[in-house]
Amino acid sequence: MTLHDFYTLLSQHPDKTLQLVLPGGSTVPQSFHVTEVGRVQKTFLDCGGKLHQTDTCQIQAWVGDDEDHRLAVGKLVKIFQKSALLLPGGGAPLEIEYEDGVLSQYPIASHTITDTAVIFQLERKHTDCLAREICLPPSATQKSTGAACCAPGCC
């Protein structure tokens, strides 16, 4: 889900509560706080030596001792309005950062609107090789000729 899609959805339902469902089906306790809204910029080289840059909006959810806390969607909209100058463009992906044993960042897979809540289904992030044309295992022909698995520059 992009930052623009997330913000638009929240703006349409300001009086509802926000609920987060983790990939395994458990939920983040409804008493969570949003402790950070930030921009994460990453510049890196893939294993083939190509330069990449990503720009993501990340929301940190934290559960404190105050179990009666409930975050209204409208309050999160106001938090986003205050942080608008530092956020990436509206097309940037949005992730929820949450610690449940380990600190993880979760993209939003889907959402559901009920009478009382905006519910976001989170999904796991996955690693991938960004230089598959260089780093994939050798074909049967390469194996038989003894050619190297990876080209120079591939890890």
C-alpha cells in the first residue's frame, strides 16, 4: 500500500479505530501507540554491482502499559499532517514497524473497513536477488563445461 492510499483511506474514516493484523493471524494489541512516522531512505548495491535507492514511509507501533489507550484514525491523520514535510512522495510504499520477539517491518497486504475500525492485514517482507541474470545457479551446460557460477562482481 502506498503512502497516498493509506492517507486517503484514513481520511475517509476519521472516527474509527485502527487495528493491525500480523501475518500469522494474531493482532497487535489495540492499546498500541504510533511512536514514529518516518522516512527511510536506503541506498545500496545489489550483488551484481548495480546501485539502487528506495524511499519508504515507516510507522512504528509500540505497546505500552496503558491498556486503555485506543488510537483513533483521525488522530493518526493529524500525525501524518504534522510530518508531511519529511515524508516521501505519495507513491512511496508504507510499512508498519512492530516488535513481537524481533523487530520487523511489515508491508500492508490489504484492509477491511468495519462499523468501528479500519483493519490492516500485514504481510511479511522477503529478500530477493536483484541480479538474477548474473547470480542464478549455472545451467546444466555451464556445469558440464566447468563455467563459474557467478560472473565477476557477484557475491
